[in-house]
Amino acid sequence: MQAADVAGDFVGQIERDGFAIVEDVVDTDTLDRLRQAVEALGEREEVLRRGSIYGVRNLLEVLPEAEEVAADPALRRLAESVLGPECFAVRGTLFDKNPAANWSLFWHQDSIITVREKRDVPGFSKWSQKAGVWHVEPPHDIFERMLTLRLHLDDCGVDNGPLRVLAGSHSNGWLDDEIDQWKQGSRETVCTVPAGGVVAMRPLLLHASSAAEVPRHRRVLHLEYAAEDLPGGLEWNVRIEGAGSDARQGV
């Protein structure tokens, strides 16, 4: 699917399958600027490093260029088509696979959000603090009203550890004992994506990735969007609205 073609088919695929691949969302100049900004990150608590950078948590807070792209109209068009015009980015993470950090990840659902402070709210559990930010597992219905956009800074083919997903697995809440059933009964989709393309997905979609057969950079900006406030006085740790908006809150 091309970015220029995003319309009802995109929304329908997200609701039915839990994911969609859209090419040519971000231009080469923006990609170059993002790559340079990532490479310039120094030693800090948010940067997970094994040789070269292989991950950065709290990305929207520590990388201004990531904040800018999260508010860019090209990405917001995708998020708004599913979540509505009032949506906002709430979390960013960088994932990288490279020769010094060629990792794999088992089948799972995304299960953690980040908030400004810890509060005793029913349904929110497994509290932890990482790099000064509170992480918590919310009720699954919070994730049912969110969308993740995985922006690829590099070409991702079948040989460098692409995302693998099980279509439709996002529609059944938390999957624990059922994960093996889904693995056995569903055909996985391998999400190969050119640089500048996006995998849009519901956070509850079962996904995994293998180590790269040919290790090289596979940098992905994992951007999470929501459209509602949290209950019980909890606040998203950061809130990035559209480009030019004064509504940024955070940290």
C-alpha cells in the first residue's frame, strides 16, 4: 500500500488484521536527518548499547527529531484515520539490529505504557521505573484504543530480522495460554518494509522477530498513539499532538 492510497482500505485492514504496511510515508531528507540524530546520541541512561546503538527508550523525550516526526502530517494521517483527529503520540522507542546486536524476540503482545507518576488505580499493575520514567501494564482495553506506527529508517528485507505478525490476534484481549494456539493455527505474515515505510499495528497484535540472517542496521522508530486520557488521575508521560501544536506535555 502506498501512502497516497491510504483511505478506507487501510482502516479496514487495521480493524480486520490488526496491521497494515504503508510504503513511502517519509521522504529521504527526513530519513537522513533521523539517522544522523540517532547516531549522534551519546552515552545516556535511555540508550541501550551493545557495541553500536541497538535501542533507545523514552525516544520522544530525548530526541527532538523523533518528536517532530511523530507530529508530522504524514504519520498523523495514518494515526488519525484510525484514532480520530484528536489523537496524540504518547511513547517512542528505537529498535536496531546490527552486527554487534543481532537479537530476536519471542511471540508477544505489547503490554506496557509510560506515565508521569505512579498512582494506585484498579487494573494497572506491574509497576517499574526505567530511566526515570514509570512503566505500567494497563487493562487491555487501553491498548484496544491505541495504534503503533513503526517507521523504518532502513530497508528491511526477509534476511535482516523483519517483524512477523499473526493477523487477527489483536481482537481477543490478553493472550497467555492462547499464544500457542495462535502460533499453531495461524499463518504468520513477514513484514518486509523499505526505508521510509511504516508498519501500522494494534499493540495487542501478536508479533515476533528472528535474528537477522545478514546482520546490518534495521533501525525502527516505534511510535505509539492514543486518543483518550487515562483514568484515575494517571497521565501519559508525554503527549505530542500535531505539528505546530502547543499541546506538548511531558516528563
